[in-house]
Amino acid sequence: MKIFAGKTILIFTMTLSSITYAANCLPPREFIASPANNGGAYLRVHPTGDYVLYTGGRTSNVEIIDFTKTNDSGAIAPVIIKTPMKNEAYPVEGRWDLIASPYDIKGMSYYSFADFTSAAVENKLTVEPVFSDRTHNQFYHSSAELPGGKKGNYDFRTTLWMDRWTQDYSVSIDAAGKREIKTKGARYQICENLFAPLKIAGVTEVADIRTQMAGLSNEYLNLQNTSTPAVLARRQEIQTLLSPLQQRLAHLVPSLNQLTLSKDGTMLAGIPSNKSTTHVYKIKENGECELVKDLGIRTSKVSFSYPYKNELPMVTYNAEGNAANNYVRGVYLYDLQTDKSFPISTAAAESASYPGFTKDGRIIYKAIDADRKAGFVRADAVSIVTNGAKCATKASASTPETQKKYENNDPSRFTQ
Amino acid sequence: MLTKLPLNIFIIIMLSGNFLFAKGKIARKVSRDPSSAISTNAACKTESDRLISSLTSSKKLIKVQADATDKEVFRLKTESPSKWLEIHYEKSLAPKVYEISNEKIIEHNFDSHCKAKQKISSGFDFSKSYPDKQMKFVNDAELQNLMGHNRKGIIYVWSPSMVYSVKFLKRYRDAAKELKVDFISLLDPRASDTDQHMIATELGTPETNLKLNSVNLFMLGGTEHFPTMFVFKNGVVSEEMLVGVYDHDSIVSKINQLTGSGL
């Protein structure tokens, strides 16, 4: 009887699902021809899937591709928004309120994403950053909003590649939309307990080298405003002394390559330089880390899915092909909870960029089709993974409740 | 796997899947199933292991992304740097073993009696998939000539699709010059004509006309990120790479470390 009742519910659910399916169907893979191909492979995906942030290969200029416009026949007509950002600018993942663009004149400059999509701003190339940090500034960085944010204030974290230097920030937004951004505490080296632990052999040497380097660097900075022959000679000498120390340090302490923070800034993925596979770490409150998963394979820079409430997230990345698929580079999804990976792309459109997740479980990546034409693929991972690549209902972004949360930049959408 | 479950449990899973689906998450309807079991439990395991042992003495399997779920793919070096093995394991099936070189790809299959059969096809060659008459595709034999037999140097693999690999080519070339070792730059084999022309103009360097087509560099991971730096010594390429743009001292440190070792 219970089973019978269950069957009835199942049939009812499937019927309901079919009705929604017909009304609101997403193709499993949608190829959007690109208006221009500036060659870059560095892509980050907006939570709604309506925009991607894209660093050109030919220059370091960063563009935003806007997918919200359609042509007369109803097809998506991507619009390129040129920006003053450069150097693999990276969004503060989460609500995408800010974009972090390194090596600006003022340092790491944080721009308001809304300034680039606002109709009120005519020349987007003239947009000014809302905040800059001269100290915490480097490329290969990653930024993410931390849990607990509200509409008017939130905290975020930016982690740099070199030595995993990390800075947390707090943002307050007043009623007029003006932001006040402050550093929150001192910079720290995230996951230092795993990369330069204090209790392994050779660590005394690491600590000694760092002390020596800090002393020399401080002395160098203090001499910067003087240019007598003696001072110039000493500066030259300091540089000569620093070089072998840095070389020794590079040998002793591995780096975390291709690092990426999770969408809520509480996890970190990357490839330790002394290993050859992608690792995922959980970041503790004190900045120490613990290993969550070694994927066992080398991947590109990953993009995390938006977090699940009590389960591990998924990651998407691209990876090389093999003899069975004629070495076509593909996009994959790896479920950290179940240790399963799924192909997302097909040979018809080879992956040509890092992929990224949207909030509703789609994956977007740049692709090259069989005619060597560039475009973007919006793949519905929900239907590919769980529905056998059949067209599925549009996910959470289509519900009025979630749309409202997006419009209000409501961070509670993280914990649906 | 789901079909083996009692119907009521199956229904609960389906319903919870729908629930997650409606919330916009990707439903997880698979339970934890360590994929390493796929290669361990493969059919014709004894025969395939014997075949692999006959092709290489190396035991260092490098796991790489498989092109399908419930599949595992491994790379394995052979005694010749210009030939690698790929071993493909699929659930409940006999493995496929591929011998990969620029000259040919030999696919070894096993029939229902675990008897091995061969299929030979054309070799690993990016110039066929990404033709480009203006560029020279450097295969393993040509790379060997470039490296020589008693020299030291670095191989810098770069791509116009990753801007830093273009911007910082000079830093690596200067480091090689400073250490008096050779510098070989190879371009991403998938780079488009348009990008190459632009970069050739911008850099004006002769390096731009060589594209990677080496099985060895590919299998070691040379096309997964740009720039990637390999070190070579006496005609042997390091298995260790420097991935991404490093500062001058780290580059020098790595070159010294690897050229000072037996690689």
C-alpha cells in the first residue's frame, strides 16, 4: 500500500515535471556564436549566466559579454562591453558586487559590476574603481564573498597566488548605494599549516630565510628615498643577497598553482607545485586548512558550484582529451560529494576556456565548433547529469522567488 | 545500480532528486562509488597487465580525466620518450591499451576470451586536427634534434590564449640566457592563425613559428596551462614542470635544481 502511494506520488511528480518542462525548457547545450574572438581562455561566469567576464589573449584587456539581448529572430545576440579592467580581473564571487582588477595604477582595483551594466553609464571605459589596495595586489588571484552577508554589508576575501597571501575585507553599502570598503585584520598566508608547516624538517630554515628576507626588504624600502653612491651600492647589494634566499625559499615551500576560492570563500582548490593533481581544501576560521579531496587528476583552474547546504560542492574545469576522443579538450564536472565526474561538453564544440557555474547549475564556457568558429556554450548541467542530456526545466533562477532574491542581491539565496 | 534497490527506496531517491532539481541544484542520484574499483575489477586484467608489462617496465600510472563517467584513463611512460601508453578502463569491460607515438597509434583490444587484437591508425598529430601551413609542428624526433644530446636548456610552452604566457616569454628567455642554457619556445598547437600573426608582429621573435606536436610533452601535461616550462639536460626532458608565470628567482631556482639533478 505504501509502495502504491509512493508510485502515485511519483507519477504525479513526473507529470508535473513534464508540464513545467514544456513550459520552460532549457536546451542541454546551447551554442551562442561570438561577435568577436579575442583569443582569451580566461573566463568567469556571472551567477545568473547573463554575463561572462573575459580576458583577451591578444591584450590583457577585460571585456564583459552580455547575453541578455536578442536579435530579430529571438536568438541571443551577445554584446561586448569594453572595460578599463585588465589582467585576468576576477569577480568577488557570490553576488558579483565587485570585480578585482590587479596591477591598476592604484594597485588591486575593485570596480562595481553594476557600473558596467548600467544604462546610465555611457562610456564604460571611463568607469572608476570604488576601492583600491596597493599592498594586496597580484595576478592569479581569487576573490569570494564570505557567508553571513546581508543586503547592506558583507565580507569578502581575496587570495593571491604567490605564497597564498590573503586579505579579508568588509563592505558597507549605504541607502544611496555608496560603498565603504575596509581591510579586516592583517594579511595572512592561508593554508600555511599545509604548505610551510612549523613542525617539519627544514622549517627552521624557512623561518630563518623569511626573517632575513624581511630584514633586507625593510632596509631596501628605507633606502628608497636616498640616492648617494653608498646607498645605491647597498641597494644593489641587498638585491644580490635577496635573490639566492628567494631561490632557496622557492625550493623549500611549494606554491599552490591555479588557485580558486569556492563561491562562499570557505574552500580553496589548486595544484600544489610539489604534487601533480588538483586538491581541494576546507579553510578554517583561523586561516588553516584541511584537505577535503585530492581529485587524483590534473585539471585546469576549477570553478566551484554554489554551495549545497550539508554536502560538498561540485567543481567544473577543462581537461585534455585522449586517444578515444581524438584528443579533443573537454569540459567536465566533478562531484566532490560522490567522487564522480561527468563530461559536459561534446566533440562538436571543443572547450576553449575555463568553464564556470551559474547559480542555477548551468555551466558556461568558450568553445570552438567544428568549423573553427568561436562562441560560448551554455550547458545545463542539471539536465546533462541527471536527465541524460534531455531538455529539462529551467532551474532556480526561473522561479519568481529566486529571481526576486537576485534582484535584491539577497545573499540568503546561498542557503536555499 | 538504482534498479537493484527496493522500489520504495528508489521512489524516495527519485522524489528527493526532483526536490533538489526544483531548487536548481544538480540532483545527486549516484551513491559513493570509488572509481578506482573500475580498473581493479576490469575484465581480462591478467592479460592486459601482461601486455602492459611487455610494453614498458614503468609502473608509474598517471591518472587523467576520462572522457566518460564510470571510466578511468591512465598514461604510462615507456622506455622511449616518444612513445607513451594510454590505458582505458570501463566498468565491467576489458581494458583498451593504446601505444601512442607520432608515427602511429596502436589500439590493443581484448575479445571475449581475453585474446588481444590490434588496430593501427595514424599517429598523434596536432597538425591534422589544427592545420596551419605557416607554422612548423615540432614532433618528438624534431624536438630531440632541437635539444641535442649534451646540452641543457628550457622548453617554454606558451599560448596567445593566455596573456601572461605572451607577456612574460622574455623573462624566461632572459633567465635561460643568464644561466647560459638553451631556450626553446613552443606555441600552443591549438592557437589560431589570427592570434599567431598578431603575436609574431608584436614580439618579432623567431620563436613564434614552432608549435608543440610532441607526444612526450603532451603526455607530461605541456598543453594544460600556459606558460609551462620544462627543463632538459643531455636530451632528456624533466617530468617536473613549472606551471604559470613565476618570478625570476623561482625560474632560476627550478632550472638550477633540475639541471643539477639527473632529471
